[in-house]
Amino acid sequence: MSRTAVLVVHGMGQQRPGATQRSLGEALAGPDDECYLAPDRITGRTDTHRVTIRTPGGDEAHVYEHYWSDRFQDTRISSVLRWLGGLLLRGGLGERLGGRSPFVEWAIGIVAVLPYWSIAAVSVTADDASLDGFLDGVPSIGLVLGIVVGAWALSHLIVRSVWAAAIIGALAGGGAAVATVDVDAETAGVALVVLLWAPLWLLAGAALRGMGPLAWTRILVLVVVAMLTTFSIVEGELVVGGLPGVLTIVVVGVWLRHWLGDVARYLDATPGNAAQADRLRRETADLVQRLCSDAKYGYDRVVVVAHSQGGFVAYDALQLVFQSWARDHLLDPEERAAVHELDHELGSGAASEESWAAAVSVLRRRMDATRDAWPVTSFITLGSPLAHAAGLLAPDRAHLEERLASRGLSSCPPQQHGSPPSIAYESNGMRLHHTSTFSVTEWVNVAFVHDLLGGPVADGGLGGFVHELSPGADRFEPTILDFLRAFPHDAYWGGSRLPEETAAVVALLRDRCGLA
């Protein structure tokens, strides 16, 4: 019989205390398992419980949650926009996420809105009376574009053809233009030509498979800016927004502040953010430490599960706790031999994920024999933006590699240092380097293939030996259309939208938590 502590770190957004913990606990509990709530004496909160799961064979898993959504409630939109602006201008991140150069991404966006800018220029510089009727109706174009995009998404869902969806979207947009704008046939034709660009830029994006969230964000930013400015020019005078513009500003502002604001505040190390981010890291590390050293239950293993942005928080916390443990843990002869095997795997140049995992398991078994093993056996990230580390944790891949080489970040496999290169060092005995976390902890990264917010960690530059799981690869494509249609980012262990993919993730979680 085993007993496992599971610490879940939730992602961004306005989370409720205990909500993520309870939903994960319900998902982990099998039909024959006992699942109940018990007092939580680890986290120190009064609004959460410990979720206990007990199998018929007597194995137990105790699920705890680190709730941190209340840390960044004073976020200002200006702070988010400053961070987002700097992020969008990072060439290295755009190239890695989209798999294409930033020039291609920006070119698509510019082509998408060029006709709108042209009409704005004509309306200001020309006295063409034939445009008056069209320009009188431009504040309603935001609604028209909404109809275009909605028709596109619906038709793509039905016919599964981007070409047919483009035609349906264009016809719907053209019909809406004729119905909502009081113009003659000639001007209605101009409106139809302009509206054709909305499905065309979607079509171009759909053709570029693998474009990540930043590439799409750049394009959408240009389109939204065009809607809020160009389509608000009435007879040569700038009118900010109209009703569609105001609604867009409100919706985007709320989303930026309450959702993306968490990410911006944590990753943007300005003086105003650094204190809160440091407090969050320390609190998470303290919870991990308490679970590792808990005397009452004496957990056989500790598993850290992190969703979305929680991956950044948990990753940083694990580094902090491991630094302290590695400094105090002197490797005995058996463990030294296992470390030499790991160094040989890395130095041979022929190591694989499987051979590395086998060598790590040898080191863990030898540590278990000494009763002083590093307790965190698995680090499981779900839909984590750590896949985009080259750009989020550093300006680009070159700077990320520099941080890894200088022992500023942990990777899987760890970086070797010294002469001869090793993941350990000699100092009154042999100890593991402070960034060798994943020489004794398995990193499992789960990312639905159509979850554009996540992705393979290896692509992000944090290591090629992470155990990757990509459910949905046989049913979905990594495009914005499948992302919006299924929205997999919040369906890793619950919901009914992706039953097959979710079942695979839950089976993996149960296995790592000792409940299989």
C-alpha cells in the first residue's frame, strides 16, 4: 500500500479556492475508489480541504491545491499592455511559435487589414460621393465582421472544408453588408470586396499549419486595431468605436486584466511585480517542502501537477526546493555510481528519452534504499506555456540557452558542468548541481495537439528528454480553428468535449499518483 501527496497548481484566471483541486480529485477517483474531503492542515487555508482517494487495494492519494489567484488582483491594464507589447515584438518567440519568420506573420496581418486602411485613406483625401453611403454605415462593420467569422466557424464545423467555409463566410458577410448599410448596388459591391478579406486571411492562416498563439495574436491585434480605427471614420472624421468598438474595448480590457494579467505580472519582473512573484514562488516552494517532510503521513512520493500558467509557478518552486535538498544531500557510493551512469548517458551522445528514464530510475532506487530520496517523483505539466520558454523565460532561444548554460534554469536532461562535465560536483563529497532537478524527477508534459497555449517542452528549449503526451493528434490539427472549436485548454481532466483525450490524461495521472 502506498500513500501519495498530489499538489495541484492551477492556471491563470479568476479561479475559486478549491475548485481545481476538487475537479481533479473527482477525475482521479475511479468507480470503485473511495473519495472524500478531509481537513487541510498543509496549505493553511480555511476555504479548502484535502481530497482523499483510496483504492480497494488500500493505496491512497491526498490531493492538495496551491491557490494563488488572489495574488494579482490589483493588475492594471497598462502593465499588461506594456508586457504584451514587448512580447509581440520579440522576433525569436514569434519564429519559434509559428514555425515561420516574424515577417511572414506580420505580412499576413497587414494584408488582412490593408483594404480597410485604404478605404480610410480614400475617405479622408477624396471627395468621392459614391463612398458617402458606405462610410455612413461603417460603425456597423464590426457586427458584419462578427457575422463573417461566425459563419466561417460554423460552416467549417459542418463541411470540414476551409474553401467552402471561406465562400459561406464571404456570402454571409456580403449579405449582412447589404442589409445593414444603406447604399446603392455599386457601393454594396465595394463592401462585399472589402469583407472578402476577413475569410481570406483566415484561409491563409489555416493553410499555415502549426502557427502558434503569438502568430495569431499578432494578426488579430492588427484586425482589432483596424476595427477600432478605420471602421470608425465617418465622412473623414474619426469616431472612436461606435457600439462594436466600445464592446470590443470592454471585453478585451476585462480579459487582459483578469486573465492575461496573471501571466504578465508573474513573468514581467518589474519592481512592482517582483515582490508578488517572489512571494508566490516562496509559498509554493514551502508547500512542496511541507509535503516532502510531512511526519504524520510520511508520503511515499510527492507528485506536482501544474495546469497552464501554474507550470511556471511550480517549475520555479521545484527549483527552489531542490536547491536546498541537493546542497544538504551527500551522495553515497551507490548513488555516485548511478550519477556516473547518467553522466555517461549524456556524454555518449546516444542517449534517448527511454535510456535516460531508465538511468534516472536506477538513481531513484538507490536513493530509496538509503531512505533519503528526493521525494518529488513526477512533475506533470498540462497545457503549459513552458513549451514557449524561448521567449517567455528569455527573449529568444539564444538567451535561453545562455541561462541554461550558466545554471540559471533547470532542464531535462540537466546541463553538465565542470571538467569532466557532470550533473554533480565535488565539495567535501559529491552533490548534485542545483539545476539537476530532473535527474531525480520525471517530467511529464501533456499538451493536446490543438491546444495552442501549450505544446512540446522540447520545442521550447527546456530539454528533449521530457516525456511528452499529445492526445488528439489523430483527430485534430494544430490550427486556430480547432482550438476555438473544441477549446481544449481547460479539458485536460474534466468536461465532456474531449472524452477520449481526457481519459488518456486521467489514466496517466492515476498511474503517476499510485492509483492505477
